[in-house]
Amino acid sequence: MVKPKYVYHGSRKKMKGNKLTPMKATDLGKIKDNSQIGIYASDFINEAVAMGILKLDGIRGGSIDRGKPQGIPAIDAVIYGGKPKKKFFYLYILPSKNFKNIPKGSTQ
């Protein structure tokens, strides 16, 4: 798989200075690869948009499923409860050269 030029990161938080701060992710399914310390980014902008929305204050939980029905990238995002308290989030476009693909071949 060819590394994309850019990856995308959706966040409720504004970047401090010119760097994002790595944090420990949580995963309700206790999947080790989804619970690393780092900055999670995707090569698919719609996935980063969905993550930015799901991480807003007021949302109790959610999930994202990425697929390719008929070969077209698609995202199914579900909000499990609550509604966003903010009317915006931050979408960062970052050079992929600074990111490592874990696990190898994943979309994040």
C-alpha cells in the first residue's frame, strides 16, 4: 500500500502551538491496537470528520465502521447517546511522513 501524502485527524481540541499532543486512546472492545499512546489519524477524511464529531463534549459514545461497498470508501458512524455541546470541531491535515501505520495495513 502506498503511503498517502496527508492523513487527517478530527479533534474537539485546538492544537497548542504547532503540535498535537499524543494521548492514550480508549477502546471499549479492549483492542490493544486501538489503545496506544499517540495521535490517531486516517487516510480517509470522512473517518476523521466522524471521529471529530464523536469526540465532542456531550456525546456519550459512538462507533465508526469503515467499509468499501462496491469499491467506494464509506463510513458508518453511530452516536450512542447525547448530542454535541459544541457547534464545531477541528480537522487537522497532517503530512503522513510523521505517522507510523499500526497495525501495518490498517486505516489509522
